[in-house]
Amino acid sequence: MSSNAPSSADPARKLKGLSVEDARARILARAAALPSEAVPLALADGRVLAESVTAIRDQPPFDTSAMDGWAVRRADVGEATTLRIVGESAAGRGHEPTLQPGEAVRIFTGAPVPAGADLVVIQEEATREGDVVRLGPVAGGSHIRPRGGDFQAGAVLLEAGVRLDPWRLSLAAAAGRATLAVARRPRVAVLATGEELAAPGSDAGPFQIYESGSVGLLAMLARWDAAPTRLAPTGDDAAAIAAAVRDVEADVIVTVGGASVGDYDLVKPALATLGLELDVETVNVRPGKPTWFGRLGDGRLVLGLPGNPASAFVCAELFLRPLVLALQGATTPHRMDSAALATPLPANGPREHWMRARLGPDGAAPFPDQDSSLVTVFAAADALLRRLPGAEAAEVGDGVDVLRLERG
């Protein structure tokens, strides 16, 4: 892990009430790209490329026909032309002799164009009669795809840091690559804390709720191509919290709950016994103000998320996703889009507000109830709408910034 971030031992260093951008910058300052590993193309979807992919030859490596028809010399074509058929060129099997004046070669889409030919006459403009082909007036272009028309030898086709998808994998395959060097998946351990939590499917006590935050976070991490692990939830016990993470092999530990300043918020004190050094103590954000970040004495990173699922999910999008991608060496920044506001909004308060919203034909519509405990609202949202601290009231049609959520 990187040690470039300044030490929290500096008494003049501000740790509380950081802006979202400042908090994210401090988190990413600790993220050094993980080592790479070679994987076959079939297993590389979603992974982050750790090296550039360069073309070793032209694509296509020869002039190819774009149509079924006849390969001829343009100089031989007139108002009415009869040419002698001397062979055939099909995909994977070309006609090697150079085409001579008065000759034609039957050719199919994707087949190599014989040397000497500079025109493919489509079959609808020709009539075969035994060993000759008769051509009428020829219209249109050459119907030839030139050598290197897709890419040329030496071209950088994919830059290190891009996230691979089916289309980029196809490009790598077209360049002849069977394996790719990709960043190792970050190992992320997720720990939920709190006496009030009951496991889904269990018999919850009269004063308990079902624990849902870690379920969503594990799924998010898998989509971001991390290697997530769910640790057994702990109650409000500092010794149990420390024991749960002490020997976990992880690049990042994510805690859910116990992030505020109440009598039962014991995560930071528990991890202090493992050498926790804070870089972020609170963030000036709604929801999710108690979010914090630091590093244990052995270098493992720790992101503390609030216990309310909506708060945890918002801050996971704002901080955990960029961290996981940065550990993989991804170059894609945190993507924001613009949208028109579909409903009016009052002036914003002093904290940056990320509102759960729906995107529709009229623009972005924030849900009326933004309470951070509402899982139903987050499940229905497909975007987060950002309002800056102190933003003035906004009217329908005003431009707003939105972060699109990955919804299946």
C-alpha cells in the first residue's frame, strides 16, 4: 500500500468534516495498484488491464473483399466487358497468382483480393457464362477493405488501466492475444457490527432488524471485480471486533455500523488496538457523515461506513468504488453525468447531499423521502443526484449532476 498520505499524527491536519472530493483524494492517496496476473481471455471480462495491448500486425493483414462478386482490374472494365475466369478466392483460401489483363477471379466476402486486382464487381452486376464472366456498367466504389483498415501493426489498441468488456476482449483477440495481464482482484473483507442485527433467514428478536448492508456491499464489490469476503457479524464488543479482523487476509476492510460517536460505536477504538491511523474521520456529506477511513499498523486499509444501508450504499459509491478501481490501476475517473431536474428542490443545507433519484424522459426526479434508513428507496433508484453545500433552490429543467447506478 502507498504511504504517500500525510500522517494523522500532525495536529494541524484536518480530519473531520472533509468535503467529498477531499475525502476521496485522501483515500486514493493510500491506493497503490496491486500486482498483475495473466489470465486467459475467457476469464478477463470485467478485469482491469495492467499492460497495454499493441498490434503485432495489420488488421486485416491483406486487402479483403467487402462483397461477393468478381475481383478484376478496373482498367479492364468498360460498358460491356467479358473476362476470363482464372480462379477463386474464399475466406482463408486466396488466389495467389497475380491477376493479368483480361482475367477475373470469383471472390467472396472476407476473402483476400488477388494481387493486381483493384476492384470487386458485385455479383448482381455480372453474369457467368461457362469460363467467362460478362460485366455491365459498374457503379459504386471498389468494395475492397484495405489492409490495415481496422488497425495497423504497432498501434496501441488498449491502454493499461481500462476495464475490459466483451468488445475490448474481442479487440485483444483480433490482435492475436490469448492471455492478458490484469490487476489482481482487491481482497475486501466486509464486517457488519451491532447487537440489533439478525442474519436474514433467522428468527429475529423483538428488537432486532435483519442485516442487509453487507449483502448489498458484497454484490457491489463483485460487480467492481473485487474479491469480497463476508466476516461473521459482531455485536457491540470491541474485543470481538478487533479479533474479527486481526488475521484476515485483505487489502481493504470495510466495516458497517459503529461509525459514529455513541456509547456503542466501538469500531475505531477496537481497531486502534491494531494500530489504526486515520486519514478521514468524518465527511461533510448527507447521508453518510460518520464515514471514516484509515490504515492499520500492518498496512491494511479500512473504510468505515454508517450502519444505515442507504448511507452505506451512497458512501460505497462515492468512496469504496473509486478505491477498489484505483487498487486495480483503473484510469476511469468517477463518472458524473448531467440531467435536467424533473421536480423542484428547496435550497440545500451545509452538507453536500446525494439524493436517490430516478432518471426518466423528463430528467432526474429525486424521491420525496430521503431518509437514510429506507432500503426500498435505494432499491428503486437508478441514480444519485448531487447538491452542493448551500445550493440555492432549483426549478424544473435546471441542470443537475447525477451519478448513474449500475442496475441490472
